[in-house]
Amino acid sequence: MRLPIRRPEPLLLGMALLAAIGLWLFIAVAEEVSEGETGALDRAILLAMRDPANLQQAVGPAWLDQAARDITALGSTSVLSLLVLLVVLFLWLLGRRGMALYVLVSTSVGAGLSFLLKALFQRPRPNLFPHGDTVLTASFPSGHAMISTLVYLTLGVLLARLLTERRLEIFVVLSAMLVALLVGLSRIYLGVHWPTDVLAGWAGGASWALLCWTLAMWVWPGFGLRSGR
């Protein structure tokens, strides 16, 4: 007789706790931003990354500015949408249709939540110097930071569950976190977002990804688990 897979309760509690911490951090930053308490710090950080003699020039060599623009593209709507669609199609063809729907729904709803929050807060973009990037939405939270965090973290954890060695799982998850971290930092370096926009984006994206994964594991026993582990 086949025994049912038990829900990993300690893992669920740990993920729920991390999601709650991320949500708390987002709310705390949002409150400070709404009250105008972060303006001085935001301006100081952005100006510290600029040449005092020419604010249009970022500190560092020219290649660093180009590298930041390349990295920031990894968090663009077009790149992330293409990545998610390819992964969803792959999972569907693999016969993992439940997982495919999970990836599609969790990332799509999370992206929609990011745009909704932007419309709610309506924070203006930084105007301390020209940043040379086309922006169509409000500043808070950073969509690049939030959506890239939830997408790369979701796909990173998903890929990690397909591996058999713990060190490889850790490497994949840390790599996903690193990409999201660099995308957010690139937004600050380019002056497209206030630093607190990016901090809130990281917190919101991580908490959403963890919340979705926790709910999926709670509702669907065996979700994200491999047989024999």
C-alpha cells in the first residue's frame, strides 16, 4: 500500500515566517516612504553614486554603467515574461501541468500586484539627474526589483527541487537571489529608482514567492518534493 506523503510542517512554518518578515519589511518601508521620512537618505545614496562635478555621470568606469544597463534588462517585463512563458511551456510539455499553472498564476498575479501598488502609492521617480531610461510607471515599489525577485526565486526553487545534491540546490537558489539583488542594485546605480523603492521591491517579491510556495505545499501535499527524499 502506498503511503501518503506527509506535509513538511517545519518547512511550511519556516517559509511562512520568512514570508511574514518580508511583508512586515515592505509595510514598514511603505509607511516611512508615505510619511516622507526616507527622502534625505534616498537622495544621499543616489548622489553618492554620481560624480559631484557632473551628476549625469555615474561613479566608476564607463563599462560599469553599461554593465548596469545590461543587468537591469534581466528584470524587464519583456525578458521576464519570455522566461516565464518558456518555463511554463516546458513544464506543460513535460506533463507537469499543475506546476506549469502554478508558475504562470503565481508570477502573473505577483506582477499585477506590483503594478497595483505603483498605482496606489504614485511616488514620483527620482529627478536629481537625467537617467536616460524610459519609464512608464510610478516609482514605488520598484517593479524590476519586485517582479525579478518573485520570478527568479520561484524558478530557482523549482529548479533546485529537480536536483539531487544539496550543494547544487543551494547554489541554484543563491544564484537566483544574486540575479534579483543585482537587478535591484542596477536600478539604484542608474538612478531610475529611489533605494527604498528597491528595498520594498525585494521584500514584496520575496514574500509573495514564499507565500505562494507555502500555500501550494499546504494545499497540495507533495508539491515541490521529490520521491525518495
